[in-house]
Amino acid sequence: LYPEQRELLLSDLDGHLENAIEEVLRFTSTTTNFRRTATCDTTIGDCAVKRGDKLVLSYAAANRDPEVFTDPHKFDITRKNARKHLAFGTGPHVCTGARLARLQLRALLKQLFTRVPDIHPVGDPQWLRSIWFNAIIRMPVSYTQP
């Protein structure tokens, strides 16, 4: 999808992999939406929120916030603040498995790109149908047998 970013990643896998994972998490937002109930009266921006109001949190929108991320719709594995994403939530509701997920992604991608560096998609992915989560459930790929 982003061949220049892929080439950059493969040019220095150890140097770029950790930040590339953070940029993928920011760009794709594994959790897209969540709902919370306001526990007290407050204001968000210029909108009054009353205790008991139901709020929809859009992690996908937050991860593309132009006040946080310069050129937020651009995929850039060298983005300095990529880790500021909210893909795993934040505060008391942060995903307890976030560290493990990062470790698994690093191990998986390091092995994949080391052993099969020419792997690439050859068709459209099949996406999970969900209003809460963003995931590919099937993606055809091609590669040269190692």
C-alpha cells in the first residue's frame, strides 16, 4: 500500500520497526469506537456534557487529530510522535495487553520481514464487520519461497 514506507522499513528493519508498529497502530486504530457514560457535568470543547450523558469516543478520529499529528492522514513510519496514538486507550481504561501486543507485533514482523522480505498483498483484504474493532480477517499475499 505504501511501497516507499515499506522500502524504508526494510532498509533498516531494526532501526524503524518499533516506530513503524506505532504508526500502524495510529493509522489503523485497532479499536475504532467506544462508549462511556459521563460521571459528572463537564465541557468538551464548547459542548456541555451532563452527568449520565452517553458519549461515543472515536479512537480513529483521535488518532488523526491535526492538533496532535502533523499531516495526520499521511502514513509515515518516521513520525516523531507516532506513539501518542490512542489505539490501546489511555488512563484507567488502557488495554492491559498493550505491551504484550507490541512485543508480539515486533517478534512477528521481525521474523516475517527477515525470512520473507518480498511478501506483499495481491488482492483486497477482507475486513471484520464491526463498529468497535478494526481488523483484517483475510488477506491474500504472494512471496518467494525462502
